[in-house]
Amino acid sequence: MAPPAIGHNGGPPLDEELRVVTWQHYCWRKAHARAWKTPPREIALARLKRAEELGMSYRDYTAVVLDKGVLL
């Protein structure tokens, strides 16, 4: 198997048929769950309000915040 290409986030393949869980897959799933944990109510409402102002969904806006580390 070839190494991941530049820009790959190191996550598991998105194939639903993958049933083998490697240590890397386990760690990636735990980190993903921790990153997408529901924030406190005030933060979630502020993100929702800003996302609506920008015409984005809450999930898309939160993905940008988590990915880039900056507020739009």
C-alpha cells in the first residue's frame, strides 16, 4: 500500500467495508470524537449565529474553526 499523499489528514479510509481496526484508526476516531464534542451552550449559540450571518451551516462553520483555528 502506498503512503498517503501530501495533504492527507492521516484518517482512516472512508470505505464502509473496512472492518479491521488498527491502532492509528482507533486514535484517529478518538481524536475526531474529542474535537467534535459539543461545546458549552454559549459557544455553540455564538457559532450558530455567526454561521447564519455568513450563510453557512453550523457544521461547516465549526469545521473551519477546528481546521484553521480562527474565527471567520
